[in-house]
Amino acid sequence: MMLTEQRLTEQLDRELKRAVLARRVGVLAAIDVADLPRLRSRLGANAERVITAALDELIAREGESLALRSPRARGGFWVLLPETGFYEAHQRLLRLSGRVVETVVDVGGERLRVTPAVGYATFADAT
């Protein structure tokens, strides 16, 4: 589910409080496209829209655990993975990164492959 950044922040606050009280696990990830600034300058703002839409579609297909996401102000997405441990999150994000690399995005007739940049922290790290 796509959320505004404010709604994602509110959900993250709730999840962090639950993590402290009930010792729940979870992960917050940032997913970007490493080549986006270069592609934006070379191909224009439309490239960013097309690439971001393709990335959003890939994240949405990953499944319920990756369903809470929000666009980041400078591109890419925040993804909230509640009830997901470090190892499971690592594996899911690794699979997602592989899918991003394999995906060909058509921007103005130019077929591109992009490089994902993924970082994440567990709720335990945040608390």
C-alpha cells in the first residue's frame, strides 16, 4: 500500500513502540536507484517518473511484507517491513534488488537497466 511520507512516519512510530513493548521485529528500508541523478540529467524528468513507476510496481509485487511504502522526497521509496526479522528482510530486499537489475525500463525508446541502492535498519537498531 502506498502511503504519504507522513502516514508512513506515523505507522513507523506505532511499530517502533510495539517493538519496544512487545519485543517485535521489523525493518525500515530505503530503496533508491543509484543511476537516477545521471539518468535524470541525461533524459529529463520523464526518466525519473518512468523509473520510479517501474520500481513502485516491483515493490508492490514483492508481497504483503513490502506493502507499506512511501515515496522519498529525493527519489526512491521508504519501505516498512513490520513483523520481519533481519534475515528475512535481507533475503526479500536481495530478491527485490535482483528483480530491479533484471528489469528493462523503456524511457523514450531507450531501453535501460538500473542499479538499485538499498539500505535498511531493524527496529532494534532504532530503539
